[in-house]
Amino acid sequence: MQEPPHPPMPRLARGRHKTAGHEACVMELVSFLNEEEWSDHPRCVQPVLAAAARAVNDRVSDEGRQRLVDLAPRLAGTAEADWLVGARLVVLCTDAALNEPPVPTGRPAPGSTEAHGTRPLRSMPHEVWQELTAARRTARYLLARQSAVERARCPWRVRATIWLLDRAGLLKRVYPFDAALQVAFAIAQIGSVPEGEAEAEAELLGLLEACADACVAACR
């Protein structure tokens, strides 16, 4: 008996697609390749990495998006990574966002050098800068809670909340949801330049590769 033909490989496109077809975002492509139920939240991908992948998918050009096809197999199999890898991805993404547009508009942060990177300066709303730096401080604290330096950088209210969640056994369940939102927000700042700008696109694609590498390393 002749085997049924394999469905054609979908082409990567922006956005979510409710049903399998000719187009898919990179996460839907991963679910397709791994024979999971069609979804942009495949079970085989670490949730924070999946959020980063969806954000990058929607902020690069059609040509750049096709480069994600080769990356898709590396995204699969990362679901077993330790929950703290989410904090590592937050640091990677917020570092990238703050280095891209490092000077906030509005009130400056007295004595702060966190937002100064190596790229040409570009303004950003002070509220955005605050959110990015707060997410980065929390992630760094989670990764190095024994460090006096990181304790000093992290506001006591955040430390107290983390302590309470940890005592209740909820930290490992709650933080990944926040981290997923934070990486998507950070990537949106990098992707806010006019679409097609080669430097920003290369930044986004390289950042997603770095996030994938961090998750793969955490699974070893």
C-alpha cells in the first residue's frame, strides 16, 4: 500500500495561524516538524524561548524570517531546561534592548550607567527604560541570589516577593510567565526600527540564536 504523501512544508509568515496550511510562524513550524498538534505554543519548546521566537518571527522581514527555518530544529527539545533559564533569556534580551536604544527620554536615572551600551545612542521612553532595567535586575538577582552586589541592586520589595513565592513553592511556576512577557517586550524595542533595516534584523536573529543556545546548554 502506498504511503500518503507528506504535507508540504509551510512557509514562515508573520502572526498566528489558526489551522495548518501553507503559512506558519516559526513556533507553528516547530509543532509541525515535531508532529505535535498545530500550535504556536508547542510543548517541546521552553516557554520563554518560544515567546522570544514568536516576537522575532513577527519583527523581521520576509527574507530574514526564512532564516528561522534552519533554527527551528534547535528550538525543539528545550522544554526540559531548568526554569532559571528564563531569567538568563531575560538578561540576554534586556541587555540587547538597552544596548540598542540606551538613553531614556524623560527623567534620567541619577548615577545610573545600566542603560549605556556600545551602540549609537537612541532615545526611548523613560517608562520603557524603567521596565527593561527592572526586569533585568530581577533576572540577575534570581541567577545570583547569593551575591551581595545583586541583592543591593534588586529593590527589597522585589526580593520580598521572590522570597514569599519561593517559600510557597510558586516561584518556579509564576516567574516563567513574567519572563515570557519580558523577553517579548525587550525584543519589541529592538524591532521598533523601520522594518528591513539590516542591522536590527541581524541583531534580532542573532539574539534568538543566543537564546536557543542558552536553552540547549541548560538541557545538558
